[in-house]
Amino acid sequence: MAKKHGKKYEDAKKQVDVTKEYTASEAIELVKKVAPANFDETVEVAVRLGVDLVKRINKSVARSFFQMVRAKLNVFLYLQKVKKRRKLKKQARTSLVKKTL
């Protein structure tokens, strides 16, 4: 059994020419004209950019991931240096105290 649409849908369908390619401004005017609801409706737009966004997104995600890993590695190495310096200072103090006693 085929689904039947309401009167407002059928009226809007009659006003739209499916074979015609509309410019952006014409499409916006048409959407405003045939909008059956009493509130602001959502309009979805599909644009072909000729660019593979998945590859770009994957590259940017990979780049940001490796930047994050590199930053964490730098922090880790810095903390290791700080620990080593503290340990050396502590050893120097204890050896200095032993010499003075």
C-alpha cells in the first residue's frame, strides 16, 4: 500500500520543478515559498567540492594525534630530566653534609 501525503506536501510538490537546477538564491526563495510549517524549518544542503574529505580528515587527525603524542613525549622527557636533576641535587647535598660532619 502506497503512503499518501497530505495536501500541503502535494501543493509544495506541484510548485517545484524536479528537472530544473536552481541557483542558491532561487532555491532559498522556493524553500521559503513552499514551506508548510509555521516555524523555521531545517534545510539540508549537499555540495560536491571535488575533494576527498575523508582523506583530508584522516590526515589532519593523524597529524593532530602525532602532535599530541610528540607533546606528551616532550613532557615525559622533561619530567625525567627534572627528576634526574633533583636526584643529583639531593646526592650533592647529602655528600656535602657527610663531608662537613
